[in-house]
Amino acid sequence: MLKSKWLSAVALCALVAAGAAQAQKKVVAVSIPAATHGWTAGVVYHAQAAAKEVNKAFPGVEVVVKTSPSASAQVSALEDLSASRSLAALVILPFSSEELTGPVRSVKGKGAFVTVVDRGLTDPGVQDLYVAGDNIAVGRNTAKFLVDKMGGKGNLVVLRGIPTVIDDERIKGFQDALKGTEMKVLDIQYANWNSDQAFKLMQDYLAKYPKIDAVWANDDDMLLGVLEAIKQSGRKEIKYALGGNGMKEIVKKVMDGDPVTPVETPYPPSMIKTAIYMTVANLTAQVPVRGAVKLDAPLITRQNAKEYYFPDSPF
């Protein structure tokens, strides 16, 4: 396991060492979803920040960030970029795996170094580098915290995201960590990583179950809806309501010692920044960056929360 901060620091050091030697401008295209919700807003924020930093420091490199509101729009944007520019590298967070695999393969066929972030392609052989968070650990570490604090006993309700591999992995990590305990999941339903839908689902849970000891919403946008529903209900028996992803509002709760949300697990949108740094390092410093990098998902606690708090980020 490698931490995002450490990876960024190493990659930046490599960039600094080689920046002055660049004579011919190399274009790095960054293709990402538009800011359709909190996490992707954070991706856009960190991608633009990385582009600004690299473009300022290295006149021989141009990082171009393009956002797309849908998979089809991302395909079109990628085709336009490839047709109009000679790309030395592509950093892409695919809107969807299946639709983007072919277009990315075409870019690679023209000689570009390809870095895929978060959502993998249907053909992993297309990528030179893969950077993602550890979704199983997001679920596992959250469940371990609850098991420890609740003595392995209690009634839980769970809110899922959307039917994706990411969601499946989080749920698997959570459920596996509950095995052998007396923790009981009363209900588990999808709320599509949406705050309003999570609010309504939590209202349903509260009406249906007279005693809930803890709630896990496997995404912080959903957690906001859960917390509002609990607040409006006036229910006092719920000891913990936890989320995941590292939203700044939730990290701030952890920093402030909130008793109901005392921990968080990171799935940082800043992984796009790490991916851009490593890709540019591969081009400029001739660092042989290949393979897969999975970022840690350690518990964010009051003691380390400042390391994960980005107040200027939209997420």
C-alpha cells in the first residue's frame, strides 16, 4: 500500500529534478467527468490545480484538462483531443468502462502513455498505469471500527451507492469484517450516492426499525442526508453514523470531535493529482512508472484529520 501524499511528494521531486531539461513541449491530456456531484467536483478541483502547478513549473509540458458530463461526451472530447493534438500521455477517469475502452485504446495506439484512474477499463492491457483507492478497505475499516466500539453487538442499517464494482467492493469489505460478530444488518438498500435519496431512505429505516445502533452510508453525500433525517426524527439511540470518501464537511466533523461521526475513511479525489504527477514524472524524468497503485484507506481520526482536510476544495 502506498499513501497518496507520499506518492505525490516522490513524483514531484522527480519532476523538479528533470524539469529544466525539457526542450520540446509534451502534451498531457486529462479527461475526467464533469462536477456532477461532490466527489467529481473534487476531482475537477485537484486536476486543475495539478495542471496549473505542472504548467507553471515546466515550460516543456502542457497539461490540458477536459471535463465531460456523460460517457458519450467524454468519447467525443477524447476523439477531438487526439485528432487536434499529438498526445504524449493521457490521464483518464472514465465515465464508464465499456464506452471508453475503445477510444482510449486508439489514443494508446498513437503512442501515448495511458494512466487510468479509479474506474478501470474493460481491457486492463490498454493502461500503462492504474491509480485507485482501496474500496474494500473503505468498507472493512469502517466495520472494524464499529465492531470494536460496539463490542461486536448491535443493529445496523446500510445505504449502498449505485450498482457498480466500486459499491460491491465497499459492501464486501464491510460484510466480511462483520463475520463472526453479533452485529446484525437490519436493512441494506441503494440510495445512489445521492443526499436527497439517502434522506428519504433513512426516514424509511427510522419508521421501520424502532432500534438502530449505527448507520453506514458508504459515501459522504449520502451521509449528509442520513444525518439530516436522524436530526429531524429526534432519535437518540443511534450511536454512530459513518460515511466514506473524505468530504471536507465530514472530515471537519471528525476534527471537531463529533461523537456520532468520529471517524472517516478516505477515497480522495486528489488521487487524480497523484496520477498526473506520476504520469508527468514518467515523461520528464524518465522514471519507469508502470503497473497499479492502490492508495490506502486508513481511518481518519481526530488525531490525523488535518492531513485530509482541504477547506478550499469543493469536496
